[in-house]
Amino acid sequence: MIGVGLTSNFEKDPEDSSILNKENLLEGSTIIGNPNATITIVEFGDYQCTFCYKFHDETMDRINEKYIKTGNVNFVYKDFPLNGEPSILASEASYCAQKQNKFWEYHDTLYNNWGGENTGWITESVLLGFAKEIGLNLDAFSQCLDNSEFRQKVLDNEQFGKDVGINATPSFLIFNDNELYRIVGAQPFERFKQ
């Protein structure tokens, strides 16, 4: 793991140096864990991405048990929909679930039912089925999705990722008030533990 200053490897020009900070990384995000934890992990992910699925299947539970549930770390998910429209739609659906306070349940359901990259498994009817499975109000969820209520939020998250140098999923920014570390790919738990 390579430690970098909060802006050192993101400086394209002096104006850009200010965008990579804790406030911008957390803005508009749903946080799991202690919001006042000293360490934050931000994942930039795509619900269709093979390696994002692998991370959630093999590593996330261990991070949750050891660091998030103990209050030492909080975790944020930001959309980076590399795989096009179905990925954008899945991200929109997660925020429609968030309106009913079930973002993380929906997020986990998407990864627990992962069907591959660009295989056609993400459809409105499948997303509605997941909403039913976790007990959401289906009319409100469906209306939210049909109105593309959160499309711009998803696109803004993607643009923010690009602005801070994200170009692959999953990508992680791990930081406290003094240091920032970047991890790219579905790395094992031990890499995060470092």
C-alpha cells in the first residue's frame, strides 16, 4: 500500500487540489459504521463489476466484523458505473431504497444476487423483485425508479470519481485526517488490514 498526501498524486492543477478531501468524499453518501470513526473507506464500485462482486463476496464481511462493527472504521459506497446503463439503473435503485432507509440492505442484495458483467440480469423487473424481497414499499420504489430520481446523483458520483483519478472498479480510498491510501482491485482482507 502506498501512502500519499491528501492531494499529492491528484494535482492536475492548483484548482484540483481542493476536491480530494473528507468533506467531498462523504458528501451525499450513506455511511455504514460510526460516522465519527477516525478511518474512512470509500469504495468506488459498479454493481455489475466482477471484481466488485469478488470484494463483497470475499472481503467485505471481514472488514465489517473487524473494523466497522467495532466503531473504528466507517464505509462509504460511491457509484462508478463503468458497465453502462444497467449499472446506472442498479445504482439508482439503491438510492430509491435509501429513501426508505434500506440502502445497505438493497446494496447487499444486489451483490448477493450478482449475475455477471453485461449479462442482462439487471432489469427493472429484477430490481423491483429485490425491493419486494427486502420489504420496500413497491409503489414508492417503482415511482422513484420510473422518474429517474437519482440518475443525476449517480452520474455526479461517477464524475467525482473521474475527477479524483478513479479509472477502475473497485477502487478504494482509505483515509484519516492526515493520510490517504489508494487500493485498486479486489484485494484480500490482509491488504486492507495493513
